[in-house]
Amino acid sequence: MHRWAWVGFLVTGCHVVVSHSPGEVGVSDAPGAGRALRDGSRELAPDARREAGVVDRRAEARPDLARDLRVPDGVRPEGGLADTRPPDKGLPDAAGPDAPPPPLGYPCGDGTLGSVGCCSKQSWCWVSPLPQGNDLTSAWAFSKGEVYFAGAHGTVLRWDGKTFTREAIDSPSALEGIWGDAASKKLWAVGPGGVLHRTANGWAVQAVSGAPSPYLRAIWGKSANEIYAVGNNLVAVYNGTSWQKLGTSPSAALRAVWGGPTSLYVAGNDGIWSAPYGSSVWTLLLAHPGGEVRGLWGNPSGSQIVAAGTSNLLARSTGGGPFVSANPSGGSTVINGKVWGPDTTGAFWIASAQGLRRLASTNAVTDIGLEDPTGIHGVEGSPIAVGRRGAIWTYNGSSFIPQHLAATGTHLTGVSGSSVSTYAAAGGGELIKLTGLTWTVEAKPSGHSYRGISNHGSYFIAVGALGALGGAAAEKSGAGVWTLLGAPPVPLAGVWASGTQSAEAVSGDKVYGYTVAASWKESATLAALNGIWGTTTAGNSERYAVGAGIFGNDGNGWLPLYAPAGVTFHAIWGRAGAAPRDLVAVGAGSVVATRIGGIWSKATLVGKALVNLRAVSAGPATGSVLVVGDGGTIASSLDLATWSDEASGTDKTLYGVWTPLVSAAGSCNAYAVGETGTILCKKAP
């Protein structure tokens, strides 16, 4: 059973994190395990066939598209990723008078595959990545039993030695830095929304006098009564009671702050400055014209200070002397991230988009291939790195151990299901099966990029693009394998499965029909189209297409139904009932168009910024509807007139939504999928 465990030797179902010789750190592939991502998270290699075989029928229609349908290694046919990590040997429990404060939020599960991760206040929970998928930017540790992580969408995660908890923060603003006072266990975080402070009753905004709307990027303190935060042309100081804007500050967008025994150091666009505590007279220590210094940290005595930034800046100040380049000539890593150190060996660590860089006390540099780390901190002399898609890595003295799992890192563009199976399709070509709360990558056809998926009972079909050659399609019936199909010579944007091995798809201004006997044939020319949906009742089919307007076909040909000026629609859905069927179409500018009792009307979701709404489906409550879109938007309605915003817990774009016909207590009664492999589950009461 995989549970969060931050020490020891780690094995996942895909690859092994192994020990290296001194000075070498990283991840490597296990024999036969398929391709491993540099970040250590799960993405399965497309190099082996399932024993049952794979059928490729594309060559029947277009021989030029004949390819193998690849099935990833390391996939169990049922039950998801094989779990071979050792039993929990997690960080020590905190106890006694220094025990961490009680949780102020929502649990994130125990890391067991097949369980949910962090949940929002309205029970939208992460299924992938685990424990959550919002980008992380920074970390702060009081001990191995009390670690905090901050990031996008107001995310603060708390590790208590056994489990993660998502702290309850009402602000969806991103957090870019976090700092805590070890003596008082008080905690602050900063971002575009200013300063947040963790109190016994939750997180609260603290105003900065003299800076009504501060954009703060970094925070550091000497104690709970002397804390500094920096941002655009701003240095702010906290005196234990209130925040004040420091008299003057360098005229630059400041991105990093750290303090030595006698002076405060700040860095940002164009350079590094210092000033004695209590002074606002700044001295330029290092000019970096046209560049950004994004990381700055030193040892407690101030005898070693390391800075990093864009334009390959990596510099060290020794004994109070000038900053001298520490970047080896010809280095391939572009240094542009945060800094922490020294570790137990005296080395400093630098995070950047190309991985981690370890700067030894001898100035020897080692590059470590982690996937896009965005922040670095440490606990008890050992580094902790964070990154995009909720990535967390801990260090065991020789290797970085991933504490996150992900079905895929590519966008999931649609989700559909039956009473037996649920599938999501990915822009990266993966076809992912969801069984309860467990995911399995069933297929990853080479070169495919899917835009839509639909099913008719146990028959599923996914469509999209195949490189520059045109369309792509794959189908699956019952317990069979995914089969590649011939497709029109154009990318397909959406699909509706009208029956077993029959479907309609849209591309540009065209509608294409598919049958197993005739393959794909153009059936109509309408207008620019993005999506299609239909239903068949007692042998009679209705289908509706949307894009630059809404079109319908009741079996007697396509007709324009509704085309409000300036509106682009992305998806449409209809609920059962007397004719004419009630319809809901969603699109750009948070627009929702409805047909109720045969009358069309248009409304705009209020309460949030205008976004693209991407998908619509039945909701879990009888007669309800769910819509999803950009910025993690989820809204629901019972009457198609009044819409309620649901807290998704993320700002990731959501491209697909689907509700199972039946859901057991405690299981998922709705799924939403989207950007960078996001899978959310609406937990049933």
C-alpha cells in the first residue's frame, strides 16, 4: 500500500528512485518499467502491447495512417498503478509542547491509490494528481513533522508527520512565498493579494499601511516581531502588530528577500541591494541589467550568500565580499529559480525550470533532472523541492523522492461513461479508465491528440488530431481493446456516439458521420463548430451542434436554432423530458444559453471573472446541470435559471464533466477533468 512516506527507498509501478554515487542525484528507469518522467511522477511508456493484442483498422480506410496502437508498460488491466512502495516510514510525529496546531482545513487522504486527495469546501476532491494538482511555489518547515507548502489558487498544504491537510483559505489568489517563526509557530504567506497570516481561527488578510494593493513575491523574518516582504517597488516590514511600507526601497520589481546578522538583502529586476536593519538607505551589491534575480539565501552567519536568476545568473558572496559568479562556463542549466541552503554538507540548492542545481561549498556544481521545480526549502539540513502540478520531492541523502502521483501531465479534454466504465481522453493521446477513484492508462496511440470522447452504452469513441496528417479516432467495445480507426483528413473537435460503432463528429464547419461499414463521411456543412451532442429515443435521433451558433437535426436535416450575436459556443447538452427537449449550451464570456419550453434565452454567470465555459452535463441531483470551464469554474443549476458557483479547489481549466447514473455513498457522483491531467471527483454524501 502506498502511503505518504518521506524517507527510504521508493518504488512506484513505473520506475524506481535509486541511490547514486556521491554528488549524483536523480531518478532512473527500472528495468522493463517504461519511460520515467524526470519529476518522478507516473507517466507510462508506450512501448508494449497488451497480451490480448491490439487491432488497428485505420489501414482499411487510409493505409497511410497505419500505425501501432501502443499500450503502456507497467499498467495493471484493473486497479490502476501497481503499488510497490514500502510500508509507511514517514516523518516523525510531532508531540508534546511543540506539537503543530490543529488542522484548519480539509483532509487530503492518506496517499493510498484509489482514495481521493485534497478536497474543496464543496467536496470536489483531487483524484489525480495526488495529493493535489495546483502548482506549488514555496515551502516552509518547522520540523519534519510540520511542513507547509504554498502555491496557486490560495493553496496551503500542511504535513503533520502522517497526512496532508489542505488549509482553508477563502482567497483564490496565488501564494508566492511562505515563512514561519519557529519560536511561536506563527505563519505568514504572500502573493498578489498581499499578506495572509495563520491564526488559531484560520487564515486572515493583513493590510500593509502605505501600500493598499501590494503585490508581494517573497517573505522572510528574523522573528515574529520583525518580518520583511517584498514586491513591486516595495519593501514592507511587520513589527509584531502591523505591516508598514518601508520608507524607500529599490526602484525595481523585487522577487527575493533574506537577512543576515546586521543587514537585510533584497533582489529582483536588475540586481541585488542591501541595507542595515532599521535603515532604508540601499546599496547596490550586484547589477544585473535586464535580468531578474529570483533567488537569494544565506547561512546564519551571513558568511555565505547565494543568488540566482535569469540570464544564467548564479553568484556567491563570501565573508561579506562582492558577489562572484559561481556558474561553470558552458553550463546547460538556465538558472532562474529560488535558493536555499546550506544543507548538512554546506551546499546550496537552486530551483529552476530545467531542474535543480546543487552548489557545493567547493563551488562544484551538479545538475539534477527534476521536472520543473519552482521552489526549494529545507528541514533539518535536508532540501525539499516543490513544482508544478502539485509536485513535492524530499531528499534522503542521495536521491529525491517524489511525494506526488499523476495519471498524466497532459490536458484531459473530455470524460464520458456508462454504468460500467468511465473514460477520459487526453490531448497527449492517453485514454484513461477511471474505476471508482482509481485510474489506469489503457492506451496511448503514437501521435494522437484527443479533443473529445463519447459513449453509447459500453461502446466508446474518442476523436482528435493526428499530427499534421489530419484526424484521429479510436473506439472500444465492452471488454475489448481500443482500436484505431481511419478518420477524415482534418482534426476532429467533438464527437457523439449515436450507437454501437456509429458516431457523428465535427471539424471546422463540417459534420462527419461514422459507421463501421462506411467509415467516415461528410454529412453537412454548417458554421464553425466546436461540439456535438445527441440522444436516441425509441429509434428517433436528435443531435445538436454548437460553435458560431446552435444547430439541430431531428432526422430531417440540420437547421439553425439560435445564434446570439458575438457568442461562440463550446458544448451543448439536453435533459430528458417532453418535446421540445430542454437544452443548455455554454461558451465564451461565461455565457449559458438555454431552451426551456421551446424558448431560447441567454444569460451570463455572475460572481466570477468572465471565462470560457467548456462543457456541460447532467448534475448529481435529479434534474440538475453542471457546467465547467476556465479558471477551475464549476457551476450548477436545478432550474436552468439560477446558477450556483461551486468551489472546485483549483484554477486549472476544466474541459470535461460527467455524472454517473448511479453512485454509492462516499463514491464519486460527478467527475471533472482538465488542464495538466486534472481529475476531480465530487464526493457523494
